Amino acid sequence: MVDYIGLERVQELVARLGAARFIEGLASEIEADYRRWRDFDKSPRHATHSPVGVIELMPSDGSLYSFKYVNGHPKNTSQGLLTVTAFGVLADVATGYPVLLSELTFTTALRTAAMSALAARHMARPASRSMALVGNGAQAEFQALAFYHLLGIRELRLFDTDPAATEKLDRNLALLQLPGLRVARCRSTAEAVQSVDIVTTATADKRNATILLPHMIEAGMHLNAIGGDCPGKTELHGDILRRPDARVVVEFEPQSRIEGEIQQLEPTFPVVEFADVLTGKAQARTSDSDVTIFDSVGFALEDFSALRYLHRLHQEERGTKREIDLLPTLADPKDLFGELAGRLAAPTSSRL
């Protein structure tokens, strides 16, 4: 039997621990794995692109192995479907046996937010308290929660080209009753980003967009660019990246050259990998006036961390624990057919 974590179990675990503790624990798990970056075999994810979206396989390994199946189809919402869905597997490298099959749709949203806040801890100015959220779709609440709990953000300025998305985000944040949080709906991206400490862009359109323009960027800002995550899809004007005071951090450079904001720039454009920031090999910010940019596309290590974190919680926390019969248990491991033979040998009438 293989442990199974579905949507209800993930929601149960988050509710039992509380959002702050769950996201903090997930961020700590991700940070620990990035600190042992050199221990992992790494490769850009395999992506199959179509005119309307992308399907990706994201592997990662260590003593455990994981992979994630994830799609990104921005037009899905017009059919009442999610833009992003995912599931993942965690397996034992020593035997090759899967030990966990898990949903990763909710969990990807949680780990993306945890990763954003973790990066901002090491890149944004320590006194940052205000953030613009540009793109108020399915990821927005998770980003708001992570930055509220992990960085102390107390002012959120919201904008989306779809007013209904902003209304949804504002309504959900109000339901949470987060102490001290001030929320403002803005009429444009320029209004939302004016004088804030952090800007998070989380848009879904599969195109080279310029959500942020050079004149909107102020000295000292931290930009959390998470919407650009496949070839031909960006959010920042290239001249923002080229600012002399800008410092660009990526997760895994070979993948980010293909999918990140830096796909717009020359192959020699200098970037820093996040693992080097954590271990002190590189600096993300040298002064309060630097503009720091986290060019995030999502990397398989983060899903590996999330699956391992979920599996540990699943085993430790009481509640609804499920297993699925994904693998046969055999008296003789060389006799796989024997499991089927009895059914095939049954009288024909019993099979009708």
C-alpha cells in the first residue's frame, strides 16, 4: 500500500497546524534543501507546449526521488477550470518503490508562496511592510498569507485587469480577519506599486507581457516575479532587469534562461542562484537602494521539499489517513501473474 494525500487531507493538515505554522514549516523545509543544493542532481523540467498551455514533468532526487506533473492553461478559467493543476509522487531511491502519491494543486500554491516569502527574507529590505499584488487570481491569497506571516507585510495594494478577481481576493482576505492588515484596491498597476516595498506579479497570460514598466520601479524595491514561467511568457520590461542597481536572483539558472524573465536578455546576462545567496557565496542586496528581483519559475527541488514535508505531517498528524493499492504485495515477488491467475481461472459464468 502507498500513502495517499488528497485535497481533503491537505486542507485538514493546513487547518490543524494553522496557515502561519504550515507555511513557515514548508519554507524551512525548502530552505534546508536549498542549503544542500550540491547534493541534488538537477535538470530543467521537461515541458510539452501547445498553443493554449503547457504540461510539465518536474523531477528531483536525493535519498528520495520525486516528480510532479503540472499543467498551465490560462484559458481554462473561461471553462470553469483551474489554470494550474498538479499531482506528485515521492519514492524510495533504494527500492524504486513509490511511498506517497499526493495532490499538488493546493500544495503547489502553498509552496510557491512559501518560496516567494523565503526569497524575500533574504532579498527585500528588512523593514518592508507594504506589498503590491498585481494579478489577483488563484495564487494571490497564498502570496498574501505567506508575506503577512513570514515577513510582516501589513499593507496590500491590489490590482487585476479583471475586477472580479480583485473583489474575490479582497473578500477572502476579509474573511481571514488578519490583525493589522490594510487592503486597498487600486485602479492600475502604476497606482498599486507606488511607494511600496515589495511588488509581486502573478499573472497568467501566456505571452511576453510588460506588467511592470521601468518608470514604475523605485530604488530599494524588491520584485517577486512569479507569473513568467515558460518560454514566451514574461511580466517585466527588459530594461528593469538591466538597471545598474538591479540584482537578479533565480532558482536554477539553466531553467530560468529558458523560462524566466531573463529569457528576454543575452545569455551572458549575470544572475545569482538562490542557493548561493543562502550559503553566503553571493549577495542579493548590498544596500537599501538596490532593486532586487526574484525571477522565479518554480523548481523541482521545491516540490521535493513539499512532498517530503507533507509525507512527514501525514504520518505524524492524527486525522484522515489513507492508502491506495497502487502496488501489489506478493508472496513470491517473481510470480506477478499469480495475482491475476485466480480471476482468469474462475468459471465463465461467474464473470458474466
